[in-house]
Amino acid sequence: MILHPHKIVFAGSMGAGKSAAIQSLSDVPVFTTEAINTDQDRHNKLFTTVGIDYGEITLDDGVKVGLYGTPGQQRFDFIWSTISQGALGTIILIDHSSKSSIQDFDFYYENFVKTNNNLIFAITHIDEKSTAHTSQYREWISNQKQIYPLYFIDARKSEDVLLLIDTLLSQSEISLSLSGN
């Protein structure tokens, strides 16, 4: 794994599609640290990330960007700030089909805004049955001091994930130009 001066972090709830998002875009084989999921009550999937996912993408201008995925389980929160240090920004993925999706939305925001305020939110699994309405996320964002981009995506589709990357990079450039750097 090569550490890049440009990196983007994928964070969020377990099963939201962080690994799938990185795999959909990476130009290199994705490095994963998956183990058997012992938290079947939280999400019914066989494997889950317990350390880090890593991939990379080369942008049109030749710049390589490292794609870093965090584990979604809260018991691994001690590693989140380390992974996030020096990132251009964080894409927070939330599983809409989860019973705690809006609580997850708030929880991951509270944890990741501490290391980087360049955040994008993406809601996944909106095609699955849920009693929650997608408007809850728009309402949550409208109640914040800062407005954050919000997307509804399929993390397996590279064009959806690329839109998130483009938005995050644009926000980063705007932020740099406003700060005079």
C-alpha cells in the first residue's frame, strides 16, 4: 500500500457499502481487512471490515488519490481519526434499510466532523424495504450550521461513487481558494 498525499475516506455504518464503493472505482486490487461478521444483529452479512480497505484512483489530470475505508462498527472507532488524518474529505455512507439510519447519520457526522469538515453524505440501500422516509436526511442537514451535499446512491455503481468523489474534490478546491492557499 502506498500512502498518497491525496486521500479520501469512506466512513459510515456497517453494511452501507464502503468496501463496495472503493471496489467500484479502484484502479488497483483493493486491499481489505475483512473478517467473519460476529455482529449479525447489526447487519446480516458474512464478512465485515475490521481494519481498513484501501484502493486508489487516478484522476484525469494524472493525480493519484488513495481511497481509504474505515470499519463501520463503533467498537473500531479508535482507528477512525488515524485513518482520517490529512484526508481531503470524508464520504459518509449510511444504510437506509437499517432501523437506526438517522441515528447512524448523526453518530458518524459527530465522529468525523472532528477530523475534517469536508463531508459528503450518501444514503445507500434506498431500494430496500424501510419504514423511514428519505426526507429525514434532508431535514437533518437543514438543521446543521453548514449545509452538506446529500446523495442517494448505489455504492456498487462506479458512476454514483465517482459523483461523490468529484463533489468532494470540488468542495476541497473551493475551500482552498477561499482560504487563500
